[in-house]
Amino acid sequence: ALLCRRMQTSKNKKPEKAEPFYRLSVPKQKTSSEIINEARNVLRTLRTRRPFTPTEDQRKLFGSGSSRAPQNRPPSVFSLHASGFDLAESRPVSGVRLSPLDHKPILVTFAKHEDSSISIPKPPADAAELRKVTSARARLFRRTSQGNFFSAKMVPPNWNEEKLDSEEPAMMANLCRSNDNCLAEQRSYTPFNDESRQLTCNECMSGSKREDFLKEKAGKFLFQERGESDWMKKPGTSSSWPRSTGWKRRVTGLEGETRINESEEEEIFWRMKILPILHQLEKVEDNIENLCLACTKLYQALNEGNMLGKRFKRRSVLLKTLYKLVAIDSDPLCLKLAKIILAMKVDGKNLLSVCKLAFKICKNEKNDDIIQSDRLLDCLLEVLRTEDLHKNNEALLYCMGAIKFMSGNAVLLNEMVNKGAIEMLLQLMKQINNIKENDTYFSNLGHLLVQLTATLRKLADLPPAKCQLLCSGAVPELSVTLEQRMNDRDVCTYIVRIFSKLSSYDDFCAALADCSRCYILFLALLNKHQKQQDLVIRVIFILGNLTAKSNQAREQFFKEKGSVNTLISLFQTYHELDLNAQKWYHERGGEGRNHPKHPSEAEDVLIKLIRVLANLAIHPSVGAALAAAPHVVELLVTVLEYKSVDDCEELVINAATTINNLSYYKVKGSVVQDKKLHIAEMLVKLLMSNSMDGVVEAVRVFGNLSQYHEICDFIIQKNIHKFVIALLDAKNQDVCFSACGVLLNLTVDKNKRALLMEEGGIGKLVDCLQDFGPADWQLACLICKTLWNYSENITSAASCFGEDTDTLLVLLTSLLDEELALGYSFDGDSGDYHKLYWEREFKPVAEKLLDRIQSHRSFLPTVTIAPL
């Protein structure tokens, strides 16, 4: 009978010293799947390196390899000034806009409210005084036309002081006024005491009078801040700011309109805590260090007074001061400004500008330390979590770009994971995925997705992030994005990079395989972006990982319409590219290229593509179909023809392995069988190479092909059998197993058995049995089968086995002793399978061989079994 065992690889190392089996240190124990694998055979999956992604030299909104044309993408370089912000969008949410005045300036009245009463001051008797008041009132109403300056209802009569409350900030037209004007304007809508109720217009003053006026007012403010004002000493009012009380607000209604007025405590806190810091910030000539320190104090004070957010009425004055400082060329200062502005919950144009400011800061990796210490990440994550996607998609783009830059820093990257950034990003992606292609926002949101997926790609490197991505449903969400953005090569590339990183993990592969449309999506990507090497190679790598781990994945991918044709088309495309590259090197260098350490881009695609074919061939029906596919086999043979191991070792070995897998199937129309002699000729080159891995792979293929008489004759004709026998001295289980497979098939032919003795093959087989017997019963069984075939026409044990007869008898007797043979420690399933192979595979053959040798001996030797 034809005894042909199929072979598989193992990474067990050879023992350092050959010893008797009963004293042999057992090599690294194999897992149960390795031991019981029904085909210790050529049907082997292949491994390969994950595609390498070079790090960008500079931080950019879109990388150097982006498919977006510069004119079709948002800018990543811009200048920021105060004019980039808009105070009109910084109103407190409590403000109520009044209708513009139609003609003469009169105070706002509500005709339809019968209970509303507004007392109009009597005009002064003096004409000059009248003009003065009229001028001041005109200025007031100019401001009122831009928003509410007075409250909607007059102050209750029981209040001791009048309060002119401006709820509408100054517009951008007033942004560039002098610091003095800014302070005067601030005073124009703060409460006045009885001595200074008259509104004063700075424009009507001379320079000296205005300076005196400001000094006088500043002195009063300072006097009041020290607690020396009478109104600060009212009963129940403390001169120190109570931290825990926050802002106290008085709410008054006017038929559905709600008005919120600042309390006296707010006023005190503003004057005592905030204004002095704003005065310091207005000294633009001050050094950066002092300005940064003032910003730090300002943030702390605002936080202490619960003045962060949109409900702070004086935020326009505050923001106006901060916006002026943005133009100063200092990243540390701009970082602190950005943090305060973001904390004020700006929106619209202001949110966009401050996100650009954060983007500009994060673009410089030298700022990573101060970004970390000032916790800018928290502010940006809050923007992602709370801001409206439709309204602020451009601001979110730069916010996400800044976070992407942060992900280039290992410390900040870990912070993102700890602060739940992954879940936030996936929620944002889900919102984007809900927007249909015909929506006006669809195209612009593609830019945002590039930043988002690029950040997820960085996060996928961290072990804790892998678990979060899996648990948060990243696979289905990324798959939806991939399907919707099939035309966006940048988004697709980043997503397949994420899948590429995570597909090395079994759990993720299982989740990806459960996504029913993943194979369709991958095939669509390959067909659409066939010449985009960076995208193609990663999709192929993912498919290789999926088909390496699951028979179901192999079958499912193979059954997808056009799957094999797509692989063949890719093979032809990159094979031609590789041929052209080789031709170019020969024309330029004369001797071809200087063989690089790493494969070229075209070679790398072919390596991973062949790996997918090798993995698919593990499945019985798929493997049989591929073996009968002319284009598949021809392309593999072509690789062996035009490539040498020196050119690209991994590519040649992968081609040989795939041919080996396909050669296992004896099916009608097998192209491997038809081309077996030509394949054998190509394998001789591999045998003669300096690559030990290449030699072993070639011997494995010969182990399958030597089932055919034509190949056995070819082996003898080319003296390959001598080379195979010499490999038995390698003292390596893999090499010995492959060599034994070839020798086993050779010994089927009676005319070729004598060659085994001539080359010293018997002694080498006995040595292998001694070295690896108790650790590898499959190899021991294969050796015994080879010796059984060899000794079929035995007449004398001595003449048949020569001087190795006694050693062989001792070995067989000892290996058949169950106590000695199975005395090594194999835990759990490994121990059970170890025993199973000994009982069902090795023992029957070894007993027959031992009986044959003993029956052809003139005397029996005394066998001494040494204890363990």
C-alpha cells in the first residue's frame, strides 16, 4: 500500500545533545491541536508581517499621502486675530433682543401689557444740561438697537439703588477701541451710587478729563473692594466672597418673559476677583509669563465664582479682552486663552476660531507637555461630546484634528483611553453615519471622519483600547462607515488600518467574521482601489488573518461572487508591476537591484495575496476547487519561475507552500498534477538555495508529489534522494519529518529501496527515532513505516539493517513499553492525545516491525531497559 503522510510545520527546537530516549529532555510540549491535527501535512496556514505604516514627519490635518486635492480640503495653516472672533455670538443665553427703534429714541414700552409702567425722567431745565443728557441717551440707544441694554421691567420700587443692566454685549465694531474706552464702557452698565448716576460719554470728554475720570472711578472701585463702601456693609452681606453659594439670581416675570438679574454678590465678586485680572491682561506690553499667570488666575477665579459657561452675563467683556490677546505669538499663552474660551461655551464663529487655535497649538509636538499639564484634552473632548454636529461641523473638524495630533503622544494617548475617548468617537461616528449621502453636510463630514478614524487607528495600538473597541461595537460602526464612504480613499485607508491592527486578535477576527457584509465590502474595496497599494495590502492582510483562523471564513469568502477572480486580477496587476520594476533595475544597474532587506511594495502585496490562497486551500472543497483553477496554479508557478530566494525569500516560500497545499488534493482536472514535473524542476532551485526554510518547504512539496512514479524517477535522476537523506542529520523535527515523507514514498518502489542503505539512510533514521521518539509519536510512526517498507523482502535482519540492528531492537522494545514511553508529563488534553497517538499510530506499526526483525534474527539479544 502507498503510505504517504501529509506534513505540517512545528516550531520546536532540536535538543542540544542527542541522548538515549529514556533520558531525553522532552522538547517544548505541543498543544493538543498540534498533536491531534489530523493532517500533520502540507495544509498549513501562513504567517506574514503586518503592513508597515511610516510615521508622518509633520503633524498635518491631512497626511502627505492624502487623496484630497489641496483646493478641496480645509486649510491646516491660518493666522488668528481678534477679528476672527465675533462678540455678537457671545451673548449670555439669558439676554433678550429688543426690536430696533424706528424713529426718535424713547425707552422701550410694551403697549400690549397694561400693567407695565415705565417712568421717563423729566428733562433738565437748563439747555446745556439737556444737550448733555441727550448726547448720553443717544449713545445708550445706539447700543440698545444692537441688543437689550435695559431690563424688560423696571427695578422694583423697594430697591435702594437703580440698576442699569446691560444684557447685550458690544458688537465687533467696538472690538478695537482703546483699553480706556473698554473700561469706561464697562462702567457705563454697572450700578452707580447716587453721586454718579449720570451717564458719561467718553467721546465727549477731553483726554485729560477722561484720564481723571477713570482714575476717580478706579479709586472708588478699589475703595469699595476693600469693604469700605456703605452698600457693601448692609446687614446680611458679607465682605468676603462665599465660595459655596455660587451665583444668586433674582427672577422676575412679565407675562411669560423671564428676566435674570445679577445679585449683589455677583457684582462684588466681579469687581474684587475678575476686574483686577482683566486690568492686568489689558497690559499687552507685559511679558508672556505674567500674562500666562494672569490667565491661570482668571480661570481659577471664574471657576470659583461659577462664571464658566454661557449664563455669565459679563462674558462678552471677558471674551473681548481674551480675543485681543490671541494675536500674541505665544503658544503657552494661546493655550491658556483657548482653555478659558472653551470653558465659556462659545459657539458659532467663536467656537470655530478657538478650535483652530487649539489645532494650531497641538500641531507643534513641542507643546505636548504644556498641553498635558493644562488639560486641554478635557476641554476638546467636552466639545466633541456636547456640540451639535450640523451646526458646528467645521469647528468639530479642527477640534478632532487637535485630538488627532495629541494621539501622537503616548501619555496623551493613554489619557484618551482612560477618559472614555473611544466611546465618544464611536458615538460621533454613529451620528455621522446617520447622515445620508444626499445631505448637504455629507461631503464636509468626510473631512471630519478622516481625523476621527486616524485617531482611532492610533488608539488601536493600546491593549486596553482593543477591548473597548470590541465592547463598544466598533466593528459594525466602522463597517457602516466603510460602506458609506467607499469613494473616500482616505477614510477607507484609515479604517482598514484599524482592522489590520486588530485582526491579529482572535476575538476581533470573530467579531469581524460575524459582520455578514465584511467580505463584500473588502472585495468592493479591492476592485475599486486596485492600484492603491497601501489600501490593497491591508485589506489582503485582514483577509489572510480571517482565513487563517476559521474554516467558516474560508468557505464564506470563497462563496462571495467574484472573490477568486478579484484575487487573480490583483495577482496579475502586481505581478506586472513587479516585472516592470525588475526590468527597470536591470536596465539601470546591469546586475539587477541590490536585494533589499524588505520586499518591494508589489512583492509585499503578492506575499500577502498568496497567503490568502494558501489559507483558503485548507478547506477541503475550496482547496479542491483552487487546485483545478488554471489561473491560480499558473500564477504560483510563475512566481517560482521568475523569482529566486535571493530576490524575495518570503514570496518564493509562500508560493511553494501554496502549491504544497494544493498538491494534497487528488481531484479530476488538478492543474498541480498536470504540471507536477515542471513544478519539480522549479523546486530544485529552491533545494539548492542558501535558505534553510526554502529547502524545507521544497522537501515538503516533494513529499506530496513523490506519490507519483514520475516524480520518484525525477528525484533519483536528479540525486535529490541523497540530499533528502542528508537532511536527516539536521536534528530538527520539521526537517526530519519532511525528509521521512519523501523517503517513505521512495521505498514503495522495490527498485529504489537499496538506495536508502547506500547513503547511510538506515542509521540516520534510527538516530531520528532515538532523538525524537517519545516527544513526537507521529514522526516515530513515520520512521517505522519507512523501515517497514524498506524491509519488505527481508531475509536476514543483519543484512537488512546492518550494524544498526541491535540499536533498533532496543529502541523499539523500550518505546513499546507503555510505562517508559508515556512516563513524560503532558497535562490535560495534550497528555490524552499523546497517549492516543502512541496507542493508535505508533504502537501497531512498531510492534509489526519489531516482530519482523526478531523473526529474522538467528539469536535474540539481551535487552536491558534503563529506568527513567
